[in-house]
Amino acid sequence: MQKIKTKTTEKKINSQKMAALSRRRSFWSDFWFLLKPFRKFFIRIVIISLIIGALGLLKPYLLKVVVDSLNNFDKERIIFLLKLIALYLTTEEVHSFIHYFSDRQILRMLVEVEYALGMRAQEKLVSLSLGYHEKQNTGAKIIKIEKGVDKISEFLNNFFWEFFPTLIQLTFTLAALFWSDWRIGSSFLFFAGIFIGIVYWSNRRMYPVRKQIYRDYETASGKMAQSIININAVQSFVQEDRELSEFGKIKNDLRKNEDKQWGWMMKIGLVRNSISDIGRATVLLLGVYLVAAGSMSVGTLIFIFTLSETAYSSLYRLTRFYDKMEEGREGVNRLLQLFNAPDEIKNKVRGFIPKKIIGEIAFKNVSFAYGDNLRTAVSKLNFKISSGSVVALVGPSGGGKTTVARLIYRHYDPQSGQVLLDGRDLRSYDLKAFRKFLAIVPQEVEIFDLTVAENIAYAKPEATQQEIQAAARIANAEEFILKLEKGYDSLVGERGIKLSGGQRQRLGIARAILANPRVLIFDEATSSLDSESERLISDAMKKISRGRTMIIIAHRLSTIKNADKIIVLENGQVAEEGNHLELARVSGGLYSKLLKLQEVGELEE
């Protein structure tokens, strides 16, 4: 037990270090990391934006030259002006064409990025361990992905269409302002500094509120998902008003926080506009003064004022982008947390890929505890299951039976000891490779909102219709399937809602049969079924036991009397081991006690 605590503590410390390291990474480094597969697009867009920025400056400069040339209308001057106007129009056309090409590149990249993010999120979710999913709310995970992908797409959209072109434009504009008159350029920098400082301060102040908003989004999504998933219980116990009330409280908190955020940002917006207006007026007054003093031409004044208007407009757009970035930062961070979530079950690099397995399983001093509270599930567990045998795991609830199945599947790794398959530690195998030789029929079979045939074929998508039907017959499922409106093509509803418990179990058995596993696990597969369904499933289990290792986890001892070996688990350890007759004869033994309790109906099922 001490060893379990030590290893779990070390694991917790390591995860805290990883979290701290993740926090130290900047938003921009994460953004650049996300763009890694698309950097060619990015560089191309950067070059195009530089050209657009340069052309954007050429137009007001040509206007300046035109205005300064208006004081003399001889023939040569008129021809010169016409050439300038032609050049101006040509610049406009070239500018429009390059903008079109830039927009095409940006759109293409945005579509590719959104596709890649969605695929990456799905890939990450299905690769994370069962332990991760058991600790995370389904609705919260979905909204985390939806909000995160949405905010990253919005961020990239704004970055390429607003931030980056505007940043280049502002850089060129500022250089032109200083080139025209350093005093005008300095006045802009002064007011820009105040403007940026207020934007930064206001967004820092709003960050805790924004963080809470995303928590509220995830809580609300989780609550809604739970209400829908458990709709039968909600309606059966007349708790609709309670669910609505609890959901309303969460949404009300969300509404208050969003009101607080946008109310504050609108007030700050007034301050920003005032600073911008004062800055514009300063440029105009200073320019008029310089014209009156003879230090500046009227054309230069128009050029400088046009530049300053462009500069303040660019500054406003940049800070608006920063507002949006800060508003979406938490959503992006939460998605990145999912992307960076450590895999609790590490798949060995170049792990062993078996061509076939014998099906011998052994536990050697295996100890395992769930979570940080160190609830011990199994402790120094030792047993062996021979290849091709039928072995039953029985015992009181909480004895560790289902944990054994999870350890065999390597949904979890033990904190100490070894789980061996054909004499090899499971951790030395390629994860997907060895799982292909296993199949499980759980107490609650997971049914997809697909047809009967598609659900059976889930374990073997390439299966023929003949193979699907053969598996259904062995599982004693074809009788009820053919009574459905469309037979094998009948949709069964989400989680198999259109089927009875026994029918779902038989579909689960058919699915497992079709996978043709070397090791087959029945985890409480008949515990909640009526007698007729139990009989049909027990018959199916007998048919498929030949030629494979079968592990039956059961409360109903009547279903495992013919097992080659029965392992009795109590408090995570082997209490007894033997066949039915041997264990039933042990006076005062746990198995004999369980038999007697079941005979009088007192054993919990």
C-alpha cells in the first residue's frame, strides 16, 4: 500500500510540473505550434500582406503629389497629372487583385485548419484512457472542443484578415509619418502608448471573469447532457422542474458574468475613443500650425492627416483584435489542455505486435487503486488463467472483479506488479495489437444509433452480411432481429433505446463473436436480466466457449457452476480458488456463504 501511495504521489507531482510548464507557454507559442502543418500558407500570406501594405501607402502619397501639383496648369503639368491619375488607378487594380489572391490563400488555410483541429480533437478523445473519460463530464468535453475550435477559427480569421495586414499597414504608416515629420510621428506614439496601456489593463482585469464564463459554459453543457442522457429518470421521478431550475441557475450566473464583461468593455471603449479623438485633433492642429508657419505644404498636410487617420484606425483594429484574442484565450487554452492532456496509458514505442496469442493470463502481485483518494481496488493479487479455460470471478460487490477486467484490457495500469498475457507484461505490447485479440460483453452494452447490422459489425466493419447473421444466430439474437420492422437494417436508437436489456446484451454478444477474440470477457452480462434472457445468453456463452479463454464475472452463481475454475475475490484479494464442487464443500468458505445467501435471495445482484 505504501508503494501505491509513493507512485501515485510521484505521478501527481509530475502532472503538476507538466501543468506549470503548460501555463508558462505563451499564447503565441501555442498558436505557432498549431500552425506547424500550415506554415507554408502562413509565409505566403505574410509576403502578400507586405506587398499590400506597401501599395496601401503608395495611394495617399500619389494623392499628395497630385495636390502639390495643382498650382501650375501648363500642358506638361496636365500630362503629368493624368499619368499620376492613371498610376493611381493602376495601383488600385493591382491592390484589388493581390487582395483577391490573399483572400483565397487565407480561406484555403482557414478551411484546412478547422478540418485539422476537428480531426485532432477526435483523435485525442478516442486515444485518451478510459480513466480520463470516467473523470470528465461528457457535455463539458463536447463544449470544450466546440468552443475551442470555434475560438481558434475565429482567432485565425481575425489574425489573417485583420491583425496581420493591419500590423503591416501600421508599421509602414508609422514609418511614413516619421519620414514626413518627426513631431507628428511622436504625437501619435504618445497617444498610442496611452491607448495600448488602457487596453492591456482592462483585459487583464477582465480575465478572471472570462475564465469563469468558460467554466459556466462547460457546467451548463454538462448539466444539459446529463439531463438528456438520464431523461428516463428525470421524467419517471417527475424532476423536470428541478433540472430546469438547476440549469437556469447556471445560465443566470453565465448571463451575469457576460453582462459584467461586455458592460466593462463598452465603458473602456468610450475612454479609448476619446483618446483616439484627442490624438487625431492634435495631428490636425499641429499640421495646420506648421502649414501656417510655412514649414509644411498643404499636400503634405493632407498626406500626413490621411496617414494619421489610417494609423489610428489601424491601432483601433489591432486593439479590437487583442480584445477578441483575450476574450477567446480561455476557450483556446481549454482546448489546448485537452490536446496536451497526458496519456495515462502509455503505448510502448515499437511495442510487441503478436500475430496470434495463446490466451494465458496471469496476475503477479498486482496492486491498483483508483484516483487520488487511493481507494484500493486490488492488492497484491495473484492468480493464473490457463489458455482455453473458462474461469469465473465472483465475490461481494467492490471485491475487484470489474477492475480485473479493466486491467486485462489495459484501460488502467497497476501501480505495482504485472499483468501478463502469454508470459509477457501487457505494457510491452502494442496497445491496439493485443486488444484485437480481446472482446468484452459488459453489463451495459454500448449500442450506437445505427442499424442492428452496423452495431454487430462494429468490431469488424468489413464483415459480410453472412458473417453478421451467423454471429447473431450463435448469440440467440436472430429471432428478435427478424421480428423488427426492417430486420438487420432496423435503427435501434441512441444507446439502443428501442431494444430491451436482453436484446442489447445479445447484440453485444454477437458483436464479440464477430470479433473472434482469443480472450472473451463477460462482465456481469446477465446480472440485470430476466430469467428467459439469462437462459438465452447462458446458452450463447456455452456455444462460444470452445477454443478460447473465457472470463465470466458474475453475481448469479448459477451461471458459472460449469466453469473450469472459480476465483473468489474479496477486498481486492483472492479469498478462494477452485471449481464449483470443491468450493461448495468448504465449510465456512466465502463461496459457500454466497451460495447460501443466493438461495435465500439475500445476495446483492
